[in-house]
Amino acid sequence: MNDPINVLTLFLFNIVLVNIPLLYGTTGEIVVEKAGSLNLGVEGTMAVGAIFGYLAGCMTNSLLVGLAVSFLAAGLCGLLFALLTVSLQANQNVTGLTITTFGLGLYFFVGKGIGERWPAMTGASALVNGFAPKELPLLSKIPLLGKVFFSQNLLVYLGVGIAALIWWYLSYTKTGLRLRAVGENPGAADSVGVNILLYKYIHLVAGSGIMGLGGFYMALYMSGSFEGSNCWINGYGWIAIALVIFANWNPLMAIGGTLIFGFFNTLQIYSGPLAGAFPGVLGWLNAVPAQLFKALPFLITAIVLVASSVRKREGSGQPAALGLNYFREER
Amino acid sequence: MEQQYAIEMRGICKSFGSVAANKDINLTVKPGEILALLGENGSGKTTLMNMLSGIYKPDSGMILVDGREVAINSPEDAKKLGIGMVHQHFKLVDVFSAADNIWLGDDKSGPVLKKDRFQVIGDMAKRFGFDIDPRKKVYNMAVSEKQTLEIVKVLYYGAQIIILDEPTAVLTVQETAKLFDVLRRMKESGHAIIIITHKLNEVLEISDRVAILRKGEYITTVDTATTDEQQLTEYMVGRKVKLNIDRPVVEKTRPLLEIRDLTIKNDEGALAIDKVNFYIRGGEILGVAGIAGCGQKELCEAIAGLRPIESGMMIHKGDNIVGLSPKAILEKGISMSFIPEDRLGMGLAPSMSITDNMLLKKYDQAKGPFVDRKTGREEAKQVVQDLEIVTPSTETPVRRLSGGNVQKVLLGREIKAGPNVIVTAYPVRGLDINSSYAIYDILNRQKKDGVGILFVGEDLDVMMDLCDKIMVLCHGRVMGVVHAHKTSKEELGLMMTGALDLTNKYEDKPAGIAKDSRIEEVEE
């Protein structure tokens, strides 16, 4: 049971399993930010996607419906954000924070409102099955890596797939090129006939939808057990915003970033077993106070933000017009 | 015989709030013709053209393209109608390659980006006779390369009507010549070209006809062949007013501010001021003439400590002030008042009262943590009285004052600080005659008190009457320093365009050169 290799495998397996929602949140936020909008409402958007996706999934006993509803519900948050910041020119930071407050509020309002009649996930076999590990043929036979990366549930593969797809979309399609232009210099994009309004709306909604899928993932990971005090999302939305910067607005880098953040995130749970399994090398982990482990992901976030702020402009993937509202007739 | 116009604008009006930027403007361009749109700053040239390119919509009036009435609601509409505009501030995505910037607006290729787009753009540019590297990123490009890319871009989209907004403002003489060759080639191939400028010599060189705007109103259109600079100036400025400005003779003191081998870069990283030498003595006004954007702004900012310099020295009363903070420079008695094109942009806080604006420069001299508004109010009253500022009270927000009064407040505050060197740029920009005279009087009074004044100006007539000496800048280089009463407008004009460089010919001592062209002489 206390076989060191087993403990290590389980630790690495959990890094992937527990932290994939970060990847969804990060990928979604990358899409939004590439359109030049800074949406700080990731946490709230994920919460909205989580609760509605979970309820719909349970009611219909369908993983697909759960995914679709979480995407749509979160997409509506994105639509609200787009309406306020693109059409009404509201301040993006304030609007984003509002979305977070609103989303979390809606999450608790709906969850507590349902109360006694809260559906348990065990009643929805399709959700349970959908979240069960699926071993990929051949790949899962690779020692260690096979278990860690290729024996995960469907949503893990979906998340990585979406990230890869978005990367391709941004880099190799004309719509992706135009989207990046909208985020870099909307005036330039506008002057060659790119429909700024349309591009912003579509990508703000789609990006928020992807965040919502991450929320749905969290709901399933938490087995849909609703508590009155803690949100399923648990700060992942905020870390995702930092991960976007860490990943330099590149969805492929976001996969790596998710694993690195996930490492520190998961360490707090596995520090005991790891110290037990490798007493010689990692025994010191037991001496580290648990609070430090809890703080680590956020500490790393802060360090990343400081480090990336000194990054040179030319190599940075940060859209030049990020956070700035565009108004064509501005003088 | 009715000839088809490529563009016809009839009775175009456009207002921003209560400000009428364009009033009842008529404009026509034929295919294969270059039309120059001439007017002073703020006369509504760019606004008018932005209505063709779909940035603004006219409040009233109609636009005809090839004889058909059209509605241009967006840049996309303009593109479809074959109208392409090269904006003064380039509309390019810095982090994209040249090809990708063009590919953005391309409708012909498929949804997936292919490698051959670089080839396509490169070939197309060659066909039009341009030399651009399609893979080069825009942030690595020089200004002229960016402009070429913009022109290639509009040509690629099939524009038949090409608008260039002050294309030569950022170009060197040689680059301008190259651009004009390109424009002539495009004209021969049947393109209709509108070029916005306020440089008369360029108008006469390149255009077939000239349309003149003044303060948002359409004045007239004349054939270039039948006009001259004199006539165009009168159209542009309105009635010719002969100014009689005093030039009191004052005992000059030793140099207060001396600039040696000063080199400054502009925001884009290009050389704005290139190894400039000059000095200002107490009791004299040194005028700085030059075409807009020839480094005047950078020079003022550098002296005030707002812009880092590349190399050189700035010596004030024997102390090098390079690297000092703006506050330390202020304390040495050097004050700067720069009136930018939007007037309120620099120096004053528009929504604050005259009193509070007075306090801006000395809030930290008060003892204790509280603002000493009493002294400020007294100073404000003094300035209002001295400079005859028309205002309801000293507590009126500066924004509500008229332009001339705003500029008086700015100058008044600078003078109140008791400077020994005043750097002032375009202090009469956009002012009517009376206000302008008031400003000249203020400057002359300071001069009599032994202050050294650097006066960056636009109007050569004024400078020749007001200044003691005039230094001419051309693309960041000094073309020479001349005595204002000995020089002529023609000579200054030649120097401004770079055609006459007196710094290289001072041995011949042609008339009108102060020996100041060679600072070393004086130092000995």
C-alpha cells in the first residue's frame, strides 16, 4: 500500500485530475483577453456554469446536457459582460468584479434555494460514468505516464483538446488572426473592415462558456455535494487569471502552467504520504506547516505576476489593447 | 462637358458637441488627379477625410462615388467602395508581420492561414514597385516602412481613391521625394488621390488642384498651376493682417541656458533632435522655427526634464541640468509652457479652478499637510488682473475659459514663479489677434526683466517681428541661427525645408547670420 511508486503515481495522477478546471478557466480567459477584454469575473462565471450544469446534468442524467448547459449559463455571464463593456462602454475591471460577485451570489442563491431536494450525483449514473477514468488504448500502457495522463476521465481529455484547438485557432486561422488584431489594435482592425462588435461578443461569450465547462468539472469532482459555506470553485477562477499571464496568452503553455500550478496545489494534500513514501529525500515535507502549503499556489501566483510584469513587450503575448474599451469616433 | 468625379462631397456638415468641425463643405476629385487638401491645424481636414473612410458619419450632406450617392457607415463600406486611407497615426498591429497586417482585411483567401501569404504579399508589393519584407514585424519597422506598408495595404484591397493624412510629417526629404514618385505613379494608373497637408511647397509640387479649408469652412478650390504660396496663404489664414509687434532692445546678459551637442530620440525611437547647439541669453527671445514635428516638442520636454536625452549637455548658469528631475529644473528657474494642439493637454488641469492650477506647481512649499489656498487665491487674483484674464472668478474651472484666457493662465502661472528662462511653445496657437498681442506683451515684459526666452512658434511673420534671433530646425538639425531683423521669410523657408544650411557656410558670412551659429566662438 505504501509502495513509493504507487504514492508518486497517485500524486502525479491527482495533479492532473484536480487541476484541469484551471486549464478550462485559463483557456477561456485567454480567448476573452485575446479579444482585448480583461474579464475578472472568471470565478463567478465558473460558479454559474458549475451549478446550472450540474443541476441540468442530474435532472436529465446526461453528461452532454450538463456540459451544454454549463457552457450556455456561463456564456450568458459573458454576454452580460460584453453588453456592459462593449456596448455600454463600462469599465472592464469593475464589471468583471461585478460578474464574480453576481455569479457567486447566484450560485448560493440557487443552491440554498433548492435545499432539501438537492440531487445527489450518485443518482445520475451518466455523470458518474462520465467522470470515471477512461483508459486510452495503448497510451495508457506506458509506465507511469500512462496512468498519470492517459487513464483520466473524459473531461480531462476534452479540456486539453479545447486548449489545443484554441491554440490552433488563434495561430493558424484568419478569424484567429483578426481576433488577435482586435485585441492588439482595434482601430487597425476596424479600418480594414473587421467587425469589432461581432468579434468581441462572440469571443467574450465563447470564452466565458469554456470557463463554465471548468466549473462543471469542479461540480463533478466535488461529487455535487453542495455546502452552504464553500463554493466549488474555491479560488480557481482567480488563479486562472494569473495563469493566463504565466502562460503568456498561449493555450499550449497553459497546459504546462496548469500542471506546474497543480503541482503546488496538490502538494498540500500529498505532502504527508510523499514524506512517508520517501523518508530519506522528502521527509522534510512533514516539517513544513500545512498553512504554507495552502498559501503556496497563491504565493506562486503573486511571484508570477511580479516576474511577468518585467517581461519585455516584444516577446509578450499580452494584447496591447487589453482592458481598453474601443469607440470608433473617439477623438 | 461633365466629367465623372471619383469622389464628390456636397454640403458636408459635422459637429462634435457644440463644435462645428465641418460646415457645408464641397469637394471633388477626378480619377488620375492629385487633390491637396490645405488648411491650418484644426481646420477640419482630417475630420472631413474620416467621413470618407467611414470613421465618422456626416451630420448632413451627401457623398457621391463615381457619380452614385453612397452611405459610408463603416470602414468596411469605404473599403468596398474602393476608398483607402493612410491615417496620420498608422493603423497597424505592431506584433504582426507586414503580410499579416494586410491579410487581416483580406476576403479572398480561405479561413486557414497558409505560408504562401508572405509570397503573395511580397509579389504584389513588387508588382506595384514597393520594396517591403512581408515577414518583418511592424515594431521593427522604420516610420517610412510603416507608411509604405499602409499604402501597399490599401492598394491590395483594390482602392481606387487613396487618402493620405499628412503623409510627409514624419518623413525625411528623401523619403518624401520617394513618396511623391509613388503618388505620381498611382496617379498615372488612374487612382484618385487626396493628400492632406499644410506645407505649401509640397502642395505646389505634387498636386493638380488645391482645396482650402479654414476653421471648418470650405473656402475654395484652385488649380495648382494658377496659384502661388502667397495666394494660398491668404486663403488658408484669411485676410492678411500686418502685425506690428514691438521688439524692445534690452541689454543682453551672459548666456543663461546653453545647449551643447544635444541628441534626443522621439517616442518612436527615431532621432528627434540631432546634435543641436545653441544658447539663450538673458533679455533676448530666441525663436525656434521649423516644420511641425521637427523636434520642437522633444527639445522643450528635454529642457524641462520630462524627456531623457541620448547625449549632450544642457548648461544653466554653469550647472549641467542633464538628468535633474523636472522639479529641480523648475527650482533653478526654468519654466516651460507648451501649448499642444488640444491646448488643455499639458500644463493645466482643466476641471480645476484657476487658483488650484496656480497651486499645482507649489503645493509642496506650504508648511504642514494642508493646502494653502489663501496665497494661491491671491496669486490667482494678481494674475487675472495683470494679464486681463476674462473670468467670472478665480474659482472658475479652467475648462470653462476661452482658449486665449486658458493660455494666459498657463503663461501667468509660469511667470509668477519668477523664472529666469522661459520655454514656450506655440503660446498663441489658435488665438485671435487680440489675445495673441496680449501674449506677446507678456513675453516682452519678461524679456525687459532680463529673462531668456525660447519661443517655439509657427508663424514666421510673428517670429521675425518678436524674436531677436531665430534658430531654424529641420528634421532635428539646426539649419542656422539668424538675426530676426536681418533675415527674410524666404530665407527662413528655405532653411525650414532643409534647402539652405547656414551651419556649413558660416565662413562665407552671408547676410543675416549671427555668429551664434558657432557657439565655440563665444565661449572663448
